[in-house]
Amino acid sequence: MTADTVLRVHWLPGTDELLGTCHCAATFSSQDPEELWEWLHDHPDHRTPRPSEGPPRDS
């Protein structure tokens, strides 16, 4: 990851969910901020989400 890499985390209003967007445009949501940041920093090897999470959302 370089200094100009942009990772974004947004709170989804009305929920306890955070939505993370990687610089590769892959997205992942979680209620756990630590889990979300770990997923973002795993680029390009984003882990497969648990079955209850569903697939990562691609933009």
C-alpha cells in the first residue's frame, strides 16, 4: 500500500454498520471497526466473508 492509497469507511445512518471501500473498489460492511480495517488492509487478498455476512459488495 502506498501513501496515496485511499481507503474509506462510512457509517450507514440508522444502523450499527460501517461500510469500508478499498482502493480497488471492493466493499465490505461490518459492525466491528477492527474487523473492517483488517479487511481493508488485506488488499489484494481480501478474505472471504463469513456466510452470515454475504458476499462483498463491488461498486
